[in-house]
Amino acid sequence: MSAVLLILALTVGVYAVAVLEDWASHNRLRLLGPVISTLALLGQESVLHRKNDRLFFETAPILLLVGALLSLAIIPLAPGLIVTDLATGALFFNAALAYVLVALIMAGWGPDGAYGMIGGWRFLGQLIAYAMLVVMPITTVAMRAESLSTITIVESQAQLWNIVYQPLGFVLFAIAGMAMAFVPPFDLPNAEGELAGGVEAEYTGVRRMVFRLGRMVLILSVASATTVFYLGGWLGPWLPDWAWSAIKILAVTALMLAGGRMLPRVREGTLLAWAWKLGIPLALVNIFLVGVLVLVVPL
Amino acid sequence: MSLQVFFLLAFGGAAVWFGIVVFLTHSMVRSALALLFSQTAIGAMFLVMQAEFLGVLQIMMMATEMSIMAIFMVMFMMDPGGLGEMDMKHQRKTSLAAGLVAFFGALAVAVFADWGPLATDIPDAGEQVRLLGFELLGRSMLIFESAGLTILTAMIAATALAVQARERGAKA
């Protein structure tokens, strides 16, 4: 039963993210937009480049989708409504999403096109900026919960959500999460208008559809992780547990997509400089502060 | 043969096969990613052997490390795409001999070493993480701290060298 519910939640979630992304980019709320796009992509010819690296070209969209799906496996929507409650859940989330990078490098290298290749390697630079800022705030979340299990992490926020207990960590994680899902202003690998779609540029038809689907699951996964780590997951009054999870995840997605759209795209050099000169020292300060808080005010 | 042994053999075979692919391909990127999937298969072996933390850590670390290696190989090699069919093997006989000696050496250690009694009560994954934490901040602290410091020194030295090289280039 819970397996059916989880698949249903995933389908609805991905559809909602697709509608929200369309709304954030075009300022129009089209509820049937994703259906029309899917049909259009299914009808489109799948073009294959000359001198491509076929193996990478074909594997990349699938690897992106699989990595993003695996990362969702440790996200609890309600007590008991989770694919698997791993003892290393918070770490597993990172491990699964590390393969997004591999997928984008493959997608950039595979089709033998300049825009794609620049996009793929750019994401590697982006990873060097955001990777530590994802892991270090998660460390403090685990410090408070005294566990890496995502269910224990949500339960540890029963008295006070982490967004209040460790606001600095939340800000860092939210920014790094946006860079991880390459949503604007961190959409360096597919920068439309500059790289003509970058890693996605050479993909058409069904392959592009799988790629876009993977991207939607990735955005959903980052929003869900933000909810679980900082916004108390399913915790909340009156409404059922799953409803709180859904509301929070969709709200985070909407804020991420709409907020990012207002900002100018960050150059990768600037992003790296900010991440290493400002972000990582702040993340270290956060670890120290939360360490003191956990000992002095154990809420 | 239990399911555990079957998966251990399957992932072990995958790790060895991807290791061989590293040398079979001409493309630098394919070679780097084949090494990545070899290491990922080793991570999966850890998972099969119920060492969850080590497995997940291995799978996570290797993805970024091997990707970074791939970009360095593309930057520094003359034929990153492998279109010129550059051979990945150098000093063929010497490396083959060294590889065989290392392989049989490792095999001998595996077969003849006294591994002690087989562990029967394996702590659950959560307990393993806790014990590993105590190990890292207790008995093994000095080793890990010195390793960390060494890596940090190497990183700073590499950055310093890279910056100097760029400045020299700019002057010329």
C-alpha cells in the first residue's frame, strides 16, 4: 500500500514541479503544460550526432533520473511513508546526487557539441563551489539529531524546527541546494541565452524528455531534503502528516524557482570565490555555534 | 550459494571488468568514468558486506573525485577524445609483470593470511556509524589528523604552484 502511495506522491510531485517551473519561467500558470510538452517531445525526432560518444549520450539522461530518484528514497513524507529508512540517510542523499555531476559530464561530452561540453564541465566547477556547502550544514543537522537517519532528523525538530535553531545552516543549504539542482541563478550548465541550453542543447525527443524528467525529480528531491532537514518534515498542527510534507515541499520549490528567477545568473568564478571565501568559513562558524547550542540548549 | 555471496561476486566481477575497461578505451573521459564505476562497484561490495557507512561514503566520494580526474586528463593529455587512438598502455612488459606480481601477491595474502574467526554478530548500521565516530576521534585520531594535514598541505602547495605558473605565463 505504502509503495503505491509513494509512487503516486512522486508522480504528483514531479508534475507539480513541472507546472511551477513553467510558471516561474514564463509567468503563466498552465496546468496542462507538462502534458503538452511531453506529447510534443514524444513526437519529436531523436537526432543523433555524428562522431558522438553513444554510450555516454544514451546513459546520461537515465543516470540523471536514477540518481535523483535514489536520493528521494530516504525522504520521509510521514512516519512510515518512506522507501527506506537508512541509518546513513543524510549521507546517502549526497551520494545519490553526486551522480548528477557524472550524468551532466556525460551529457556534455557525449554528443560532441561545444555548448554541451562547456555546460558539462562548468557544472564540475559549480560542484566544487556547492559540494562543501551541502555537506557541512547537513553535518550540523545530524549533530542535533545525533543520527544520520532522516526520520530521526525530523523527530529531533519536534520542539523547534532547524530553520530557527540553525538559521545560518538553512541559508547555506538552501543556496547550495539551488546550485545542486542548477536552478536560476545557478543554471550555469544549461544557461539559456548564453549556452543555448548547454548540456540539454543536443538532446531532442524522448532523450530530452527523460533528461527534463530527471531534472524535475532533482528539483523535487532538493526541495524535499530542505523540508526534512530544516522545516520539520511532516510536523505541523491540524492537517495530516503527508499534507504538511506536501505543502512544505511545494512551497520550497515555488520559492526556489520564483526567487531564483529574479536574480542575475552568477558567473562560475564569482560563485567559487563566494563559496570558498565566504560560504565555507560561515559553514564552519555554523558547526561551532550549533555544537555549543547542542551542549548548552539541547532542545 | 547465498544471495549475499552472489551479489558480492557480481559486484566484484563488475569492479574488475571496469578496471580492465580503463585500459581498453582510447578516450580519457571514458577511461576516468570506467575507473569511477569500478570504484562504485567496490562501494556496492561494502554495502553487500553490511558496511553501510563505508559503502555509501565510497560511492559518494568517488563520483566527485573521478570526475575531477577526468577534467585533468582532458586538460593535460594531447588526445582526450581518443580519436587519434592513443594507447593507454605504456612500458607494456614491465607494467604487465608488475601487475601480475601485485595480483598474485594480493591473492597470496588473501589465501594464506590468518583472518581470525568469522564475525557472526554484526552491529546494525546505526551502531556502526557510532563506533566509527568513536574510532575516528579516539584511537585513530592521530593517523586521520596527520593524513588530513598532509592532504591540506598538498592542496595548498598545488594551488601555489598553479598560481605561479599562471603569473609566469602572463609575463611572457
